[in-house]
Amino acid sequence: MVMMKGPERRASLSMEMRRKAIHLTGLLVPAAILLFGKGAAVGFVAAALVVAVILERARLSGKVRLPAVRDHEAERVAGYFYYILGALLAVLFFTPPIAIAAMLMLALGDAASGIIGSVVRGSAVRTLIMEGGGRRIKPVPVVVGTFAVCLAVGYAASIIEGIYFSGPGVLSLLVCTTGAAAATFADAVPLSFRDRVVDDNLTIPLFAGSAMTVAVLI
């Protein structure tokens, strides 16, 4: 593990902080579930996805420019689109408590991964793979930091569950730990489909939500 040097570290951290500030808008999804219910949240995220489709078509055709789009996304669908798609699928497929936990892991766990990774060399594994090489897993500090944040927000989601939802709770320590591990794996280990790297904004909520759903049955 090699830390970046002063000026390089500050520039990288500043850029990542700006990107992750946008990333934190994903917290609106748990808020929508809590305030308006699952059906309204689905409608809210679906509308956002329609807007994202329009924006991406315009951006990829050169008609508009969007801030915080990474260089390797210049000619491919940007990460924010997969973020919204992952949020929609999470709200559709999982129970509200699990969907909230999965979205918190995406919004905060992935943000922690990006911020830690911005000062640790070799963390941009997906970009390196797209460029034809590089390591296949993020450095240990990034993995540990991501898991710690995901576990913490899973615990926070269990508290939210106890306040807002009636009936037996599902977000036990085992469930939260399983979800945190799945989210961390999705973030740290790039997956490919038909020789294309799958965006972790899509896999993190789906892996975390699926793992927690299975863990509830154990």
C-alpha cells in the first residue's frame, strides 16, 4: 500500500469529496421510504431514472456536459445512472428496512471507499482494468474502511427500523454484518459481464440487499 504525496493527495481528495457530495443525494431514498412509503419512493426514484436517461442521451451525444463525470465515462454511461438504477431495484425488490440499509451502505459506505481510496495508490481498480491492467481488488485500508462504515450504517438502519416499523425487526447484527460484507465485496472486487466492468453503484445495493434478505432466513 502506497500513500499519495502531499499535493497529489490533496488534489485527489478534493476531487473525490466533490463527487461524493453528489453521491450523498442517495440519502433521499431512505428519507422518501420513511416519509412517504415504499410506493411513493419507487415513483420518486423511477422519475429520477427517466431524467437520468434523458441527461445521458444528451451528454453522450455531446449536447450537455455534467460535473464530476470521470474521464473513463466520457463515452460510456456514467456512474450516477447506475446509482439511480441500483436504488430503484433496491426499493422494488427488498423490504423497506433492508432497502434503507442497502441504500445507506451505497451512499455512505461507497463514499468512504472513494474518499479513502483517493489518497491510497492503486484504489481505482475499475479504471485500471478498463485501461487494460492493474490489480483486481482494492487495497486493504479501503476494504477495511468500507466494511467499518457499512457495518455502522447497518446498525443505524436497525435503530431506524425499531423507530419507524412495527413488527419483529429483521436487521439483527448477523444481517447487518452480512450486508456490510456483501457491500464491501461489491465495492472492492470489480465484476465483469461480457468483458465490461459492472459499475459498483449498481452491485453494492443489490449485493447488500440480497445478502441481508438471505441472512434474515438463517
